[in-house]
Amino acid sequence: MSLNNEEFRPKIVAFCCNWCSYAGADLAGSSRLAYPADVKIIRVPCSCRVNPMFILRAFEKGADGVILCGCHPGDCHYSTGNYYARRRMTLLFSMLDYIGVENGRTRVEWVSAAEGVKFSQTMNEFVEKIHSLGKNVRLGDLRCRN
Amino acid sequence: MQELISRAKELLADGTVARVLGWRAGDLPYNPEPAYFTTAEELENFVYNGFCGANLSKYMIEASKLEGKTMVCLKPCDTYSFNQLIKEHRVDREKAYIVGVGCKGKLDIEKAKKLGIKGIESVSGAEMTNAADTLTFQTIYGEKSCSYAEAMLERCHVCKGKEHMVYDELIGESKDTKDAERFAEVEKIEAMSPAEKFAFFQKELSKCIRCNACRNVCPACSCRKCVFDSTKFDSAQKANVDSFEEKMFHVIRAFHVAGRCTDCGECSRVCPQGIPLHLFNRKYIKDINELYGEYQAGADTESRGPLTNFTFDDCEPSIVTQR
Amino acid sequence: MQRIGVFVCHCGSNIAATVDVKKVVEMVQMEPGVVHAEDYQYMCSEAGQAKIAAAIHEKNLTGIVVCSCSPRMHENTFRTAAQRAGLNPYMVEIANIREHCSWIHKDMEEATKKAVILARAAIAKVNLNTPLQPGESRVTKRALVIGGGIAGIQTALDIADAGYEVDIVEKTPSIGGRMSQLDKTFPTLDCSACILTPKMVEAAAHEKIKIYTYSEVEKVSGFVGDFTVDIRKKARSVDANKCTGCGVCQEKCPSKKAPSEFNRGLNTRSAIYTPFAQAIPNVPVIDRDACLKFKTGKCGVCEKVCQAGAIDYTQQDEIVTEKYGAIVVATGFDTIKLDNYDEYAYNQSKDVITSLELERIMNAAGPTKGHLERLSDGKHPHEMVFIQCVGSRCSDNRGKSYCSKICCMYTAKHAMLIRDKYPDVNVTVFYIDVRTPGKNFDEFYRRAVEEYGVNYIKGQVGKVILKPNGKLLVQGSDLLDNKQILKEADMVVLATAIEPEPSVRQIATMLTASIDTNNFLTEAHPKLRPVESPTAGVFLSGVCQGPKDIPETVAQAGAAAVKAIGLLAKDKLMTNPCTAKADELMCNGCSTCANVCPYGAISYEEKEVNDHGIRETRRIAVVNNALCQGCGACTVACPSGSMDLQGFSNRQIIAEVDAICR
Amino acid sequence: MYKIAKENLPALFQLIAGERELYVPVNNNGQVNFAAWTEGAVVDLDTLKSVKSPKDAFFPQSENLYTCYKDGKKITIQPEELQNQNFVVFGMKACDVKGVEVLDKVFLSEPVDSFYAARRAHGTIVALACHEPEESCFCKVFGIDCAEPVADVAAWMVEGELYWKALTEKGEALTKAAASLLTETDEAKVEAEKAAIRAIVEKLPYSDLSLEGWNGDALTEKFNSPVWEDLYKPCQACGTCTFVCPTCQCYDIKDYDTGHGVQRYRCWDSCMYSDFTMMAHGNNRTSQLQRFRQRFMHKLVYFPANNDGMYSCVGCGRCVEKCPSSLNIVKVIKAFEKQGGDQ
């Protein structure tokens, strides 16, 4: 057991598209598939609604990890939204990697409405990854630290 | 330069254009400023030399709103920016009479100064007609010289070539001044460890004073109102209270111009703190080329930009961790 | 500043057992804007809704947060409740503290903490909500049914009987679908054609129904109530108006080597053909890949023999553009390819067949005229083995993870029919489980075992070996007796898994309807909205939504029809107000947004604006609210942030982010 | 007068930094700016001008004013502490020192800016004479003698030795604190250096710039001049000139929500920005021409009108060097001069 009482509890923001991933998260819930409470979900209509500024904003304000979930490529409710999201996030993540942010702090996962198991698994994995990376010190605003 | 002036006079005289957008001789040997000329008399102060680095494309946004055509002098690399602005409906091609001016590489006076050349009274070797590859400075502290290439802007070392992408006529010869690999610096950073990368950018960005010079000269940053000045994102923090703000600003700025940035290098040219801002834009260009196929913004006016496009089998964002 | 009321639902013990709802009520009262907070057993109940209404009136609430189950469940309920109490329904936000909190966390303290944060995020969002007004759009009173099988036919008939125009688009030359290929149906054993053909005729004769056979949907644009669809009528090479359906052309056609699709390739057909005798329309098509005239230029026999002069080699594909208010997808299924199942020797032996092929063999119009015989040598079989679950309930990725649902019953049917007609044939069935939920289904299965002596063996078949003497050796296991079985058979029938007709993918893309990993179309809600697609105005009929048998299909076809009728009966529709909107003072007119809009909802106008005293004419993006579906792609593409999404604005999302991260 | 060998400066810095904060010109990736001295910092006294003026030592680019904390529905306000520690700014030039004098006019007159006043009270300036002035310099025009800076301590760098002369009480105190490293000397070499510097200043291209006609009375005439119309056009409205300027004093006050308190801070603003002095009704200057004119009218007309003729330009030349469009105050002055001549 760690002697440190202040166990690291990461702040994790999960953007989920309304049609697939949010429903996938609902299914994970109704199937009682647990994942850590550190994950908080924000509902967006589509993965393509997620502006890179939202992701940086989350980090600025103290998030330790940000994950974006959308419909599987080809299954977007709006037919093409996740394709744009895929390019945007690829480039954004690449830039974050380039400026020296540990590249496990961001992730994109396609989760369908039927994939409650995958949703829960993904979140468990992601939280574990953020635990291994520790607190986000490179991409936060110092003023927001407690 | 004389050829340019006489042609400008002709175009003004025959009514083809209502004004000429070029450079006016400065009060120091190296500081000509972008200027409009409407009469033959004013054109006596017209100058075009190695110090005319400013990309005049962006000025055409305002000039497009004026009555009549504007003769605008564009260097080969400036024409990419102009094309991109046409694509985004920001300039009116019909309002521009584009004279593609020759370019043999543009100079960065800061580079000369870094070589210890100061108190400059006059410069020779920067004229366009002169093929000299040495710059000679008369200074208060005696005569100094350096090679032309030594004082060239970073962007000219990775010259995109001597072809103009759009023009009505060409005046003067151009030279491809490329003598370095465009992505070499980016590759060097990519090869660093995360900690080294972070340290590198922290050091560079800590110099940023958020003066917005990079944004305001950028022909791709042509928004009427920038998100960083807008209340819509609550991102208008203005000052560098915290080092995060520079990262946010530069990452988002680079992202907003990704796929639209022609790599004209104006951002790095104007940064008062000498931050190599092109390293952000060029990283995106390199990624786009590698992941979505070669793309040069401004090479044409019709193609879909890489961020407003996709293919069904694009790579997944996880490629970032796999590379 | 908003006046926000927060309502925390216990959901019985669903929430309250893990989340300390009293604590949530106490904590949210500290949040800016919150003037009222209370908890209740069931917020969605009438009494719960009444509490919300009362608070709206008493406290003059301008915004509401309900901490409850998923907004996918009850957002509408609470919006309606708020609206009844005089509040704009878009001033309601849901904090999902059930599916995303109480159901997945065990520790009460932790779950309560998270519930408070989720509530805070919703409160932060509501603080920035603005009342939204839905727009109106008209409804075109015509429905499109994609697919002319029993599902499509039944849906079309029901819609037409209600008095609305309906078009069926069928890609093969005739309507009828899979059901027309079946010989008998379970559990009644009546003749499939005998019950289907009258429906086909009825559809063809119905004055409100128009049938496009040998046609495909090419393009779909628009939205609920106002779809515009391009239908490609493939060149039939036969003028349907002139053709009398005499059949002489098919008789005389010299090219008779094309595999018959209808008979699953077990025999051949002529190049000019109608798929089966009762085809509707009874107008043949020329298979241009098989026709000598098209391949070599020499022939033209059909043209010569056609008394009606109906043959037209120059016919071209034709695009018909029609407007529809509702679209029903009824694209049906096919059996999976057996390329991954070499062990069953399907590709090695003609005597290993699929169940659907057996249907054709048993059918009087089939390749063997209804005689049960081996396709390899035409001999009468004595030993038949049926293998169940070929490609269904598959745990690896060779087949399908789901149960195809119909196989148990049709195998029992086949076994029974064979034993009845050919008592000399021994029938053995290898199965994993026999699943017979359905009216008279289990009785049917038991009759097969008890009355007809069908030998059911619980166990899987590992391999089918083709012996030199032409017989088949089936290696299986008997799980009940725990022994290996070697059985010699004359024929092996594979109960092959079914999958959605592959073309459904393209159709789903055109309709922007979502599809699951197995290519089945997704319903808007698996229990409560099983015949609607999440895409408004698109309904699901038959197996395209999931495996089902004929009565289920017909039932669902009727349900889909009712949903479509419900839509068509409206004169106007309210449009979703959560659409994109450009701030005209910030818009650059750069067209980036229009480039990413999947609905073509953005156009540009030259508009005079007054930008803080600067008056000028600018190119500005304008969003068509009826076309915009609110995905938000444009909002991120827009470099200046001029384009924003109502209901999910930049500031709202950022407020949620801030609330979560603080 | 004292002196110290250049190679002993690190020891001097260490000594000073040991008891108070010390700001020196530091080279960070090729750019020289004033920064807190730390062990290993690359101090650069040879580069004539820091990119940013050292005004941040007294008027930081951004500074917190107070923080609001919320506990339940209760809000507490915690003001930021004023500067209460002594500090030294080493290596300011005569123009930069004059720039601080300009700021004093703004921040030390009523109502006194307590944040600024506290920093001024605790700061000691060691000013360094300009060894080799450059072509962009025009401090002479504003009556500044870069050969003889006026500060708490004046210093000269001559032939590898730093000469040091305390001019104020604060200067004396600092001298005393540094006494162990300073040796007494005469002023001979310094006098020669001063003469040499002044000779160079005479040769600078801008030294003969005339400010005739620029004063507090010139308001209407200058404001309404058509010259602005032509002058402003190359301006791209970046704020570089204001951000490198030693006298620009405008700031904006903003709030930042840290998630556990709201910080109210102020930060430099630029009159070149379209959102400068944005109010509920919009902006009082709507065009770039107006904004451009404002900057120069303020420096050369409004400021002298309110401050006994003192211009709010000190001729440091930073804007001359840093403007992306090669515009600057000198060109403005010359343009009016030319127009005056033409008439």
C-alpha cells in the first residue's frame, strides 16, 4: 500500500457523440459495466463537433486526459462527421506530441451504441494509461492548479 | 526596378489600374514599407530590392474593396497566398492586376545584425538588378560585409521555386534559392524525446509576448475577428499570464491555418522575439503530406483542403503513438 | 442570470442506492444561478413532472436541470413537461447520473461526488442556454419503400391502403424477394408462393402503389418530410409497355448458360429472362453480360420472335427523381458466403448444400422439379445430415456472432417434409441448441422428433469429407453421450447464417442511417422505437434491422407502415432547432463550412452588414434550418468561430469542460 | 566612481542576487530580454537593446490584482500583495530610464497606482551608457544623453571594465552592498567614453530629426491632417510597437476563472487592436486609421499636453526595428515635416 494518502485521481473528460458513443456509454451503464468515476462524459451531437480548442481547454483547466468517442467510420449518424474528426484529431494529437505532451493523454475511440463492453473497457484502459502518465503538468495553466 | 516603375506608370496612365501596391523606399537603407501609389510622381519613391520581404497578398483583402483594379507586386511565394485567398473568397481576382516580380531571395536585416553589423548607413548588393552575392554595409563603425545567403530569410533557404502560381504579367527574373531541406528542422524535433521537445518549445515560446505580429501578417489568418479576440470561446486572454497561453495560442493558430498555410514564412519573419513559428506550420504540412498525400496550399484555387476532405481509409489518430 | 431549478431523481433505488441524492441537492444549491433544488422518487412520473411545473411557476425558473437517467431516455419527457409549464423546452438539460454514474459505480461517496460534478456541468450549460424555436417544414405525402420482398410489399400495401402514394424500388427484375424462393413455410407448412403471390398481385394492382423493379436508389438528399431521391431504372432492354409476357423470347434465346439467381445458381437460365414464373412485372430483362447480341453483336433472336416488338437493345439506364416524405428500408437478407468454412466441403461437393438451396430443390419449379436428389449424380439420397448454426453464433470472426433465428425452425421443417415425402430417407440434425420460441414452434419441432423420427444430435460437426465413392463422411460429436460420431451421408444441408443484404451499406450511407457492426440497421431505440431509424423519416422493415421470420417481418412491416403513415398524415413538421448559425459580423465568407456540410445546408449571400459602424457588403454564410441536422462539422471548420451550433454552442461546451475540470 | 572587471560581473550579480531580486539582460535562444538573474543565465550586456523594454520590471506585462474565492454562496476577496522586497534592474539604457520617467507621470500622479508605486519604491536602477549606439536610435531628439544615463547608479563599460557611479541614495546603498567587489577609480576613461559616444550619436541618421510643431497645442491641426490616410495603410494592426515600447502604458483588466477562484488581472493592451477599449456599445475607434493616429497623437501631442511638454517617446528605436511593415514614429514625424514643407 502506498503511504501517500493523496492518491492521484485523474480528471478525465470524455466527449461522446450522441448517436453511438453516448448510447454505448448508456449501454455500459445499463449493463452495469464499471469504469472509474474519474471519467466524466460530455454529450456532443457528433465527434465532428469537438473543436481542438475544447480539448486544449480541458487540459488548460486541469484535465489529465481527454478522450473523444464517436461512431465507427462509415456509421456516422451524419454520415461523414467522424471522418473530419479523425483528421482533425490526428493532426492535433500529432502537434501535441510534437510539443512534448505525453501522447497517451489524448485518445480517439470509435464506440457504437451496441458496444457497451468496449466503452467500459476503453475507459478502464484509458484511466489506467493516465495513471501511468501521472498528473498533466505540461499542458495545464498554473493558475488552475489546486 | 526601373522596368517595374515604368510599367506601373503605364498601367496607371492607361487606366488599367487605379493604384499600385508595392514598396516605398524607407528612411533607412533596409526598411521599405508596403505602400499604395496612385500617381507617376509618387512612384518615384517606389523601390523593389532584397529588403522587400513583406507578402502583399493580404493587403489585397482591403484593396479588393476599393474602386478599380490594383496592380500588386507579388513574388513567387506570395502568389501561393494570393491563390489561397482567392479560394477562400477573401480577395477578388478581378480587382487585382498581378505583376509577378522576380525574386532572388529576401533579406533579414536581423541576420546581418546578428553578425555584428550595426550602425548601418548604406547597403549595396541588395538591389534586384545586381547579381552580386555579397552584401556590403557602410556603417558608422566602418565597412562590413556578409554573403547574400547568410542574410537571407529562413524561408528563402527552403524556397518553393521561382514559378509564380498566378499573375497577369511577369517582370524580372527569379532564382530558386533553396539550399536546405524544408522539413529538416521539423524532423530534428520529431526525433527528440518528449521531455526534450517540451523543453525546446517551452524555451522558444516563453519568449512570446503575444504581440500578435505573427497572426496579423499571416495571409491565412485573415479572419475578420480572430477567435482569440472573440468572446465566443472565452479564449481572449490577451496576455501571457501563464505559459499555457502561448501553447494554446500557437497550437490553435497553427491548427486554424493547417491545410491553408502556404508556408510563406511571414510569421517567422516578423516575430520580434525570433521564435521559429514556421516550425508549427511546417509540422502540419509535413503531417498532411505524409498522412493524406502531398498538398501545397495555394498551388491552385479549387482543390479541397486536407481538413475539409477525407478518405474512408484515413489513418486513425493512434498513428501518432505508433510513429 | 438564469433562475435554475435542479431536480434530482431517485429512480426508485436505481440512483438513490448509490448516489446520495440529498447531498446532491445540497451541493447544487451552491452553484451560480441555482434558485431551487429538490429530489423525488420518480421525476419522470406524473407527480414528478408536476413538481417541476410547480417549481417553474413558483420560482419563476428560466432553466431546468434534471439529474436522472440518460437524456436518450427522458429528455423529451422533461422538455415536454417544461413546455407545458410555459418554459421553452430547450431550457432543459439532463445530468445523466444513472447510466453514467449510479449504475457503474459502487462507492456511494465517489458516485455522489461524480453526480454533483455532472450536475454542475449541466447547470453551467443551462446558464448559457437560450430559448430555441423549432422551424416548420412541409411533408411530401408520398413514401418510398426500398426493397420489394415480403417486408417491402406489406409496408407498401399498408401505407397505400391508408391512402398515401407509395413507391417500391426493387433491384431485381421482380418483386417477391427471398420469400418467393421458399417452398413451404413453418410452422404451418403452407406453400410460400401461394400466400405471397396474391400479395404481389395486390401490390402491383394497387392504384396508390408504383413499382420500380430492376431499379436502385442512387442518391438521397433532403430530410424528413422532404426527401429527394434519384432512382436508377436499369435498362431492361425490353419495353415494359409493349411486352405481353408471352415468354417466347426466353424459349428461343440461344444463350441459356447463365446461372439462375432465383435457383441459387443450381441451374441455368436464358440471357433474356424473368426470374420465376409468377414474377411481377411479368416482363423479362436482358442480362447484357450473357446476351450474345450485346457480347458479339450477332444474334437478335428475341427481337425477331417478339410479336409485340418490345425488345429494345438501345434502352439506357434512366434516372427518375422523386420527392418523398418518408422512406422505409426493407432490403432484406442473403445467406453468408461459406468461403471461411472449408471444413464442410461446400465448395468441394455438389451434395453439400445450403438450406436455401434445399428450398429450391424441394420446390416444383426448382432445378430438380421438386425431386429430392443428389446434384452430383441425380441419385435419390438415403442418409441426410443437417448441420445447424453454420456461421451463426460464431465466437471467432469467421462468421456472425448473432443467432440467425430462423434456422432451427426451417431445419425442422425440412426434416419433417423429407421424412413425410420420403420415409426411406434418414435425417440427422446436428445442433448446438434448438431454439423454438414462437407460437406453435416448439410443438412443430417436437413433431419432427416424435412423429417423424428425425434424429437430433446435440453436437457440432468438425468436418465433412468427400469420399471417393461420392458419399460424404460427417465427423461430429455427440455432446450428450460424450462421443465422437462418424456418419456417412448422401447429402449434407448447411443451415447457413443470414446477413443483411450487402447493398444496405450504401443505402444506409445515402440515408445517413446508422448501421451496426453486423450491417444491420440500427433502430432509434432497441425497445421503444424498434422500427424507426435514428434518422428522422427513415423506418425499418424486415430483416435489414435484425433476423426475423415471416410473421415477424410482416408484423414489423405493418409497424413501419404505421410510423410512415403517422408522418405522412402531418401537413407540417417541426424542425430541430439545434442547428448551426453564423454570426454575420464574424463570418469571413470563406466557404470552409460549406465544404464540410454533409447536407448542403450552407449557402452564401452578399449581405450588407453594420459592423459597429462600418457598413459594408459582405459574403456571409447562411444556414438553411430545414436542411441542417446539427452535426456541428461546420463549427469546427470555421476558423473564426463565427459558425456556432445552437444548443451545443462553443461557450456551452466550454462551460461544461470547465465545470468538470475545476 | 568605482570599477569592476567584466569577468568579475558574475560575482557581482551573485552578490546582489543574494540579497535581493536582480533583473539583467538575458539571452534566451538568441533574444535578449530582461529577466531575473539565475545561476547560469546568459547575461548579455553587449547587445544594445533588449527586445522588450525593461518596463516590465515596474509594469509587468500581466499582474494579478486580486482573487475572488467562493465558499458555498459566500465570496471572499483576497487582494494581491504589493511589492515589498527590494530589487535591482541592472543594465537599463538612458532611454529606458527615461521611459520609466514617462510611466511615473501616468502611474504616480493621482490616483496613484499602488502596484506600480510599490515597485518603484523598491526598485534600484543601474543604468548602462550605450557603448555603440545604432542607426535606429534617436534619443538625442528627446534630450536624452545616452552617454550619461541618469539613474540610481550610472555605469559605463570601457575596455573590459565596468565603471560605476552612484547618483542617488538607493544607488549609494547598492554600492555599499557591492563594495567588496568594487574598486575606486577616477573618471578619466569614462569621460573619454562619453565623448566617443556623443561623437557617434552626432553621426546617427535620426539624430537631426525635428519635433517642431509637435506639442500639446498641435491637436486639431495634426488630428485632421490628411497625412494619416496615407501613413496608416501599411499598418497590419499587430501590437508589436506597443509591446516593445518603453513608454506604452495602456492595459486591460480581465478575469480568469481558475476553477477554484477568479483572478482579476491586468495585462498590457495595445491601441492597435480592434478590441482596444471595447465597451458595451462597441468601440470608439472603428478604423485602423483612427487607431494608428491615436498611438502617435498620444505620444507626441496628448501626452505632452498633459505632462508639461514631456513626449511619451524616448527614441529607443525598438519600433523602428520591429515593425513588420517597417512603419515607425520617425516616419510619421518625417511625413508631417515633408507635408509642412510642401505647403
